[in-house]
Amino acid sequence: MIKVMLPSRLRELISAHLRKQYFPERYPDPYDELIDYLSVPKVKALISEAQESGDRSMISIASYLSRLLPIVHFSELFRDYQEAYGQRLGESGAGPDTVFYFLRSLEAASSVELWASFHRWCDGSQSVQESWLKANLGLEAQIGADAMLLRHFHPDSESWLKSITGRLQNSSGLFAWHSKNLAPGDSLPEFIRSLRWPYWDSIADWNDFRSLAKSMVENGPSRVSPKIRRRDVGEAVMFTAPISPPSKVVLACGKAAGVLDAMRFAIEFGTSCFYTGMNPDLEAEFRISGDPALPYFWGFLFAHALSLPAGLTRIIGPAAQKLAEPLGFLLHFWYRYDSMLAEYQNRLKTTPFKEAEDRYTESFHHAFPMSAPAFLCLYDLGRADRSFYRATAWEAAAGAAERFKTAYGNQWFSATRFKRKIQDYWREGFGWSVREILADLGAEANAQIPFLPL
């Protein structure tokens, strides 16, 4: 049985809500006790109660536990899944989850071989991936955790999912034109390899993440820099670990293979700043869980600020201004990919699993004018987890930035009033949703062609 650790305050809240269904009357030190009796009936009951009451505290707790439940309930499947993803492909040392980042840093021949190894891994691990993904989709259908979150935080999700296909198709021609000029490629690996532009390297030392963090603190809303932990395992590593916000938040990063990794760092830095900016006296559930789109929103807002001419000039230097167009294109590509994944995942909810390859190919072609790597249908279904929240967070970040520009000018990221506003939001943690922040700002999400230069 896989065991899960919960902070003491959160355990007390769960115990109170469930009338001691989860925890014994007495237990040892909260960070030494591990619970191993999460069950489907108990989490399902909590979700039902949270939906009925509409209490945000309960919704946050139910969401948190629903994310732990598959790991506990399908422990053997999860172990096999993790073992498969722990494999290393080719001489580069890349794992299945890091292939896309290593492709940019390898010579052409090595890159082609890595992609071929990745294809072989997807084919060879199909049974493991399918078992884990089917189990998760079935569990979600049974307990309804995501439906609860969408109903409470994103009530317009159904209309968004219905419209995303048309919006991707309508902007496909403009994306293709920019791709031809900035990142030509008839296939996904060719496109990814072309995202490394040599002339970018002369503008700044993109591997100096600490200096970038310092500049973003000096010119942005964060008062302090989150703890940055460098890991010498390649450029693929980049993630935020909100261990116990706001005191224990770690940003782990490897080395950079160009400015794209600096943008990935900016996303994780913005996410980390959100967690470190919380009020330490805030209730535990509002420091760890709520609207799933919220951490993405803050990370994407930071990346967007860094991609604009004013942000590049202030944070990097005047020579970086010429990166604005390609970086805007990069952000739009990430947005399109998340939107494609959200559409694909939604389509698969109403069609047999055996049609995954066909549904994936259709969704991919809606978003990208290139050949579809159909063998990624299961791999990308795994990556589609929370893709709706990422896609809508991209749109919200673009819309918020437009509002900030109107209110505070081109240098909005460095404006004193902007900093104070953001710090007020951060202090409340997950007490806000992205939808509520946009309403408070008087802003609207940009659901048309966010970030792409027109």
C-alpha cells in the first residue's frame, strides 16, 4: 500500500468535515504519521458533500484528496507506470517525459535517433500506459472530482470545449505563417528542433537562472526569491514543489539549452512566487488547493511579461527586445498544445478508448499544420491531465496583461500599484479563483489568438 502524508491542519479540517471518518481520535506527530486508508467511497462521499454545500474549504480538501486517491487505489498500476517512465532512451539520458526538451540540444543525427527511441518506447509501453490511463478515467467518472471543480470554478467549461476546435482551426493559417518564418518543420520533432535559434545565445547567459530570478524580483511583484535548487541532470528539469507554502517552496531547475528554458523558468518562478507570497496564517486548504488554473495563471503571467519588449528590456537588457516576436510565438505554441490536449481529452470521454489514435490525430490537425505523431496518443493523454486549466490560464494571463497595460502602461510589470495588487492576491492564496481575479480587474480572457503577433 502506498502511503500519503498530510499536513496536520489539513488533517484536522478533513476530520472535522467527515466526523472522524478518516482519522483516529489520537495520532502521533503530524509529519510522522502516514495515512494509508484513503478509499473511493470516502472521497466520493466528501465530493458529494462539497458539491451540495458549495463550501470552498470542503471543495479544496476534496480536490486535494482526489489527486492522491489514484496513487493509493491503483498502487500497482502506478508503480508500473512510474517504472516505465523511469527508463532512459538513447545515449542522451533522456527519459520519456524529457524527450521534447532534449531534442533541441542534440545534433541532428542524435535527435533523430532519440525520437525513434521514443517511438519504440511508446509502442513498447502501450499496455502499461493504457491500463493506468483507463483506470484514472474510470475513477474520475466514478467520483466526479473534476466535474466538481469545473462546476464551481469554471462554469463555462462546456461552451469553451465546444468552441475550441473552431478557434484553433480559424487561427491555423496565421500560426502556419509564423511557423514558416520562425520555426519551420513538417513534423513535430522538426518543429521542436527548429526552436533553438543560435543568435539568441549572444544576448544573455540563459543558464544563469539566479540572476534572472534576481532581476525579476527587482523588477516585478515578488518581494523575495523562492528557493532555487539546481540539479545537474540536464536541461529538462524545471518544476515547482510547494512543500508547505509559504515557508517551504522549492523551484528545481537544470541547465538551460537557450532562451526557451529561461521562459520555462519564468513560468515556474511566477508559480513559486504565488506560493511564497501567501499569508502564513492562511488556512491550510487555501495554501495547497483550490482552482487548478490559479498557479498556472501566475506562472504564465510572468512568462508573458518576460516575452514583451518592455519586460525584455527591463529584465534582460535592450538587446533582448528583438526576441519579443519569437517568444510570443513560443507562448502561443504552448497555448495551442494545451488547447489541443484539452480538446482531445474531452473527445475521448464520449468515445471508446480504442479510438484514441484517431481522436488524437484529428485534434492534432485542428491545432497544427503538420503531420500528426499518432503514436503519442497515449503519452499525450497522460499529459492532457489538467490541460483545460492550463489552456484557460494562458487565455486569462493574456487578458489580465492587456488590462494591466491599460491601467499601468507598458512597464506594468514593474509598476508599484501592480506590485501591490498582485501581493494582495497572493496573500489570499487559493481564496481567489482565476475567474474572480479577472472580474476584480475588470478584465476578460483573451480566447482568440493570445500572444501571437498579428
